[in-house]
Amino acid sequence: MKKFLDLGIQPLANKYLVKKDLVNNKKEQFYHLEVGFDSKSKLVSIMNTVPSPKMFDNKYPYRSSMSQTMRNSFKKLSKYIKKNFKPNLILEIGSNDGSLVKNFDKKKTICVEPCKNLAIITKKRGYKTYAEYWNINLANKIKSKHKNIDLIYSANTLSHIANLNSVFKSICHVLSDDGILIIEDPSLMECLKKNAYDQFYNEHIYVFSLVAIQNLIKKFNLEVFNIETLNTHGGSIRYFIKKKSNKKIKISKSVKIYLKKELKFRIDKFKTYIQFKKKVEASKKKLIDIFSKIKKKNKKIIGYGSTAKSVTVLNYCNIDKSTIDYFIDTTPDKTNKYMPGTHIFVKKYKKTLLKDADYIFLGAWNFKKEIFKKEKKFLQKGGKFISHIPKPCII
Ligand code: TYD
């Protein structure tokens, strides 16, 4: 693993603090966020990982059902799955608050979600839920209880697990021979194109490319047979995977086409990442410059969408409470709390709060379309957003 980017000392991106923590001067856990490239496997990953139980516990705040964009994406996918694969039994790894499984029959779905506060949501709704980490022990347990799992789905989860060999081995263990694995995660090419360095934080151990996924799964006699590009999470790839022994499914042209694009982009070359690092450093300077010019005029800035991504940006660019007064967010487990590292307060979203600010930093830039639609009036009245993607600018 060769390092190409240093994003500094960072707090754990989803560890929000309460008032008591600040009063008691609670020590937060920090880590050095460095990103590297493995020239053999072509995997891009952070270099210092944090143990899973420190990140995914019984207080994990992220809820996938909080955005219309994600709800729509899962609904559309569910229809596609029912129509094209007609699965007997679906297993979802990282089911979060059940935003995908709610589109499926309870008897035909198994959830795996180690964050107990989230697992309880699907349990209460009647879905069989294992509140455990995905590994070979759990795969064994599930295999002994459930037969013929012919569809496994996992969105924005596998990139959060350090031991990918164990992940795929466990998947192969439970997936039927003619079964299908669908995974989706942010796309490395989109991340590089958009200069979205904030895709890197302690939970995003990997940002995958098709090249890297192919290298990874071939060891397990798995192959990608279709690719779909998505707008979610700043640009994602949905990989449709099958066992090589299953000859009934043909490999779609989409795989070759996307691979060609990645190779043209030189995703497999270290030099590409050195160029990215230079762009990231320039982006930091420009963003700091925009913020300091606004603050010199004594204008008020608030943040919109207290994302894990914002945590990377704020801590990397040394932006704190003296620049951003507070964030607004719709997630219940983030509001009335303080962001990790910077301790910027997060208020519950209320439309009227927008009037309170001269500028709004768009932390949830990946939901720009949804948010701009929602805040049309604010924009029409001359309201200004600040975004750092793809280049720091005022919108
Ligand atoms: P996301 O970008 O998925 O987060 P992360 O970087 O942590 O993976 O999260 C979007 C955040 O933005 C989430 O905390 C909810 C918030 N949000 C709003 O407050 N209002 C909105 O209209 C939308 C779409 C998101």
C-alpha cells in the first residue's frame, strides 16, 4: 500500500457528542487519515483502520431512510429484483433501518445489521434480523437455519469492512450456486473526478473501482456480470455478481464498457492518485479562502447536512465554530448534539433556520438536487450555498 494522501488527524466521523461530554471534557478518539493505493490489487483504502466495534455500536446515527433519494433508489431496485431475479430468500448485509427490505415480504428476507439501535427497527417490524457483524461465524449460523439464499444485497457496507477476504468467503458460503450478489458502493472514478476527498473517513475503509472488485472476487470464483451507475452517495456503482460456475447468466456489455472507462482514466496507475492529491490540496486552500473572505465581512454561515463527509472536510481544512455557527440536519440521532472534532452544534432541521444565515455550507453535497428542490424559495430569494464539490464555490 503506497500512501498518496494525508487528510490529517481526524475524529471518528459518526461519534457525536452530547453537552455532558463537552462539560466533562470527554476525550474523543482520533486517528491519522491517510489514503493509499495498492498497485497489485488496485485497491484504494485508508491506511489506519479503526476496529468495527468502535464504529458500529448501539448508537450508530446514520439512517438510510432519511432521504427521499435513497428511499426512491431502494424502491426502484426492489422492483427490478422482483422482476428479474424472483428470489426465494434475500439476505441483506448492513440493512440499516430497513429502507430496502421494507419493499419485500417479511418471510423472504433476512437482515444483518450489527448496530443494535438500527437492528431493533427491522426486528420490531417483523423482519428476521441478526444484530451481528458479517463474518464466517455468522454465515455458518445463517446457513444452518436458512436454506436456499439466492440473493444477497449489500449497499454501502462492504467498503466499511476491513477484511474483504472474509466478507466474500462468507458470502460464497451462504449463497446458492445460481444465486446473485448485488453490492453498491461509491465509485472511485466519480470520487476522483469530483475531487470528493471527503469520501474518505474511518468508516469508508475502501473506495472501490470495478478493476479492484474484479481482482478481489476472482479468488472466490465470482464474477461481475452487470454494472449500473447510480447518482447516490455522490456517484456509486451497483455490481451484479454471480458464481463463475453459473453459465445461465450472460455477462453484459456494461462491464467491459465501464472497465474501459476506468482504464482510460488510468485508475490502475499510481500517478493518477498523485494528481488527485494535488487537486485536494488546492481545494483545501480555496475553501479556506472562501470562508475567510465571508467571515471578514461578518457574515453568518451555517451548515446543511451534518455528514460524515463534512467531518473530514472540516477537520482537514481546520474549519470550526468560529466559521460555521451550527449545522442543520434531519437525523434524530445527530440533532441536539455536537459534531466530532469541531464540536459544531447540530440543530434539528427547520426551514425557518435558513433565514438565519447569509451562507449555507452544503455538507450533504451528494443530495444537492433533493436539497435545492426543497429549498427552492431560499435560492430564489438570493440565498447562497457554499460547496466544495467539484471545486470550492458559492452557488
Ligand atoms: P449522507 O450524505 O448519506 O452521509 P454520510 O456522509 O454521513 O454518509 O447523509 C446525508 C445527511 O444529510 C444526513 O445526516 C441527513 C442529512 N439531510 C438533511 O438534513 N436534509 C435533507 O434534505 C437530506 C437529503 C439529507
